[in-house]
Amino acid sequence: MCNLSFPVELDIEKSSEIRLPLSNRLRHLTKDPNIKLQSFVDKLLENALPDENTEQLFALIHKRASAHSRRYGNMTLTADVLSAATLFAFRDGMFVDYPAVSTHIAAAAHHIERVIELNKWRPDDFVEDNGSLVSLEPSLIEKIDESFTSNVFSIVSFGAAAGAQISQQQTTAFHEAGHAVASFMLQPQIPITQVSIIMTQQYAGVMRTDVNSPDFDVPQSRKFLFAQLQVCLAGGIAERIRFGEDLCNSGAQSDLANASRLAWVWVAHYGLDDGFGPISLPVLAEQPGYVGGFLSDEAQRTVQQLLKACQAETRELLKANWQYVESLANSLLKQKTLGTREVIEAMIDKGIAAWPGTKKVRSKSVDREVRFADTAGVCQTLEGPVRFSAGDALVTGSQSEEWPIPRTKFDHTYQPSGKTELGSAGLYRKTPRDGIAIQLLAPRSIVLSNGRGVLQGQAGDWVIDYGEGDLSLVSRDLFSAYYDILA
């Protein structure tokens, strides 16, 4: 265990000699209109107790940071490296006799840890050696010269600021990834045009969809509006899943405001809630003699219930698709901005072998009607539109549902049945095949290769994986007719 205790004995006379002139200096600082509160607090901490020779401490930190930079081939020292070297030195007990400095480091440690974690630095990287010192980068020297504190205090403050920015970016990345995953899963027909964590004056991050999508111009359904509510709430929910339930920031507040506004319009304007009834409160409010009362209160309770239900479903959706949230968030932290192609690539499944709860299954040998496409087109499957090429097989299921299979894949998995000749329309028997499957607990979109389409699975549907790259979806009603569970 590191020795981080502070000294308990204090020379009163010596302390008075320091504090009396200090009080005059602090009074002078408070009269300076340009002084910043942080600078004043740092100066107070630096001089509140008799910490002497902090510049000697900085020299020791400089040696540790230089050893790190030379190991990694860096020509100048940054505040990030120096603050990390300071924290590791603090953990080694270097600041035991310096209570003010120790207090400052301890208070900023959780921010500096973010810098260390992001760069994957280890204590061994900062072991002092006999090498030459690496100079500080010029911009850092200017910042130190402009501050009211010693080098050590300045470096800790700069490192804390960098760590706080990293924490903000991480939170924003998961926030926007939550929006994007919910949007992709619930409304894949509306393209995501951009996801970004580049801060502007208006926002810390943004997820944009195609505002010209025809889906915004057609009459809306309850399902569509509920999906919009889920997308609104998904950012804040993703933050809390990742960083803790007590997390709260302005981004989540803005999303909640938008969701509350949309839910109110749904209930009070559109009359889409059966329990509340087909009533337009704004119209009633315009009528002579109207007195607000129980209807307005009931509408508010209905909005509350709607948002609670939406929040619960959105949480389950994100938890069931958490690997996509992490994938997008990590991509955002590296690239800062993702376009449509990058988002889709991050959402493409490579298989379900690593998913918990998979089962071994075997497809049943059944006869199915098959025809072959003369030209390329789009097949409206139960799970969504799928593109096919000329020559691909179009298979009809037991409930007249149809789905396409690429010709090369079809020839390996189906054989002509009865009098059907190979390559002609007719009955074909599927060869039993072993694979793995998992039943969905929440909606999930499955991206097919080569831009062939996106399948939209619902809770209860089954995802099938034969280990060939693409996954397939089977509705819960049809699964038992097509597959046997082996284990």
C-alpha cells in the first residue's frame, strides 16, 4: 500500500512566518479583476500549508515523464504525460511531506486517470532512468508562465482539464451511439446521415437522420411515433447504462424535453392514446366557457405513463444490442464523426457464436415452391425488403411468405423434388443443415452483405447463423415449422 498520509506536526512559529505575508498576497490577488477563481484556489492550496521546494518536485516528475517520452519516441513533453507522471509519483508516496500539493493531486486524480486509461499507460512506463531530460512543448511552457501557480500545480490542473474533456467525449460518444443504435434498430428505413462528437456552440454531439426520407411525409402510426420517442430517450439511457444511473447532463435533459413534447402532442393533440380518448385539448381550450381541470391532469398522467413505458422498452432494446452501442461509441472516439457507410459497417453482424444464450438447431427437410428471378429486384419478406439479382431463387414458405436466396447458395442447400428439373421453377427440398440460433428479447436489425437489405426482427423472432457470414431471421410463429432445437 502506498504511503499517502499527511504530516500531523506543524511548527507554529514557522507557519506564522509564512502565513502572515501570505495573507497580504492573497488580499492583493482578490483585488485583481482579471484573476480567475481556479487560479486563486490553486494559489491558496499551494501556500495554505508550508509546502516548500515544489520546483524540486517538478524536477523529479520531469525525469519520470522524460523516461516515458523517450521510451515512446516523443520529442517534447505534454501536460498529459506530466500529469500522469505526477499521479504515479503521488501513488508512490513522493508527496507525503507536501500536504497542499497532495490535496490538489488527490482531488484531480479521477480526471487524470481518464488520461491514463485512454492512452493505456502503465506505472512501468514512468520509471525514472539516467537518460536526458525531454523539453516541454512550447505551448505548455506558455500556459505555465500565464498561471498563478507553481509548475506542479499547473501540470495537475492541465491534466485534470484534459481528463475532464476525455470524460465528456466518452459520455457524448455513448450518448450519440445510443441514439444511433435505437434509430437503426427501430426505423432502419430512415438512413442515419451523421453521428458526431465534435463539439459546437449548439451541442456536444449529434445524430442526424435523412430529413428528406419519405417516411416523414406519410401519415404516421403509433408505432412510428413510439419509435421516435425511443430514439429521443436512447441517448440518456445509454449514458446511464455505461456510466451509472445517477448521471445527468444537458444532452439528456434536451432529449427528455423533446420526448415530453412529442408525447404530449401524441396524447393531447393527436388523440392516439385509447385510454385518454380521442380528444384534442388545444381545441377544447379555445372554446367559450372552457375550464381546465381533470382532462389536462389526466393527459399529463397519460404522458407520464407513456414515457415510462417507452423508457423501459428502450432500456431493454439497448441492453439487447449493447455490442453495437460500444462498437459505435469506440468508433466515434477514434474518428469523431461517422457517416452512413461507417454506421452500417459498425452494425453488420459477423455471427452470433459469441452471443449468450444461443442454441444448436437443425433445419427441417421440407418441400418448397421455388421460382428463379428473370431480372434483379426487391423481395418484400416478412422481415423487410431484400434485394436480389437475376437468377437468384425466390422461395415460398408455408404461409405464402417469400424470400430470396443467392443462386450459388441455393444450389448447395436445395435439391429438386419430384419431377422438377434443376434450374426450373417447381418443388425443391431443403437439405437439413446444422447451425446455431437465438431468440430475440428486443427488436434488432440484421444487415445483409453486399447492400442487399436490412432485416427487422422483433422480440420473439429467431436469428439463425449457419457460419457463412450472413444471418437470417425467422418469425416466432414459423420457427418450429422450419427448425428443430438440438441443444
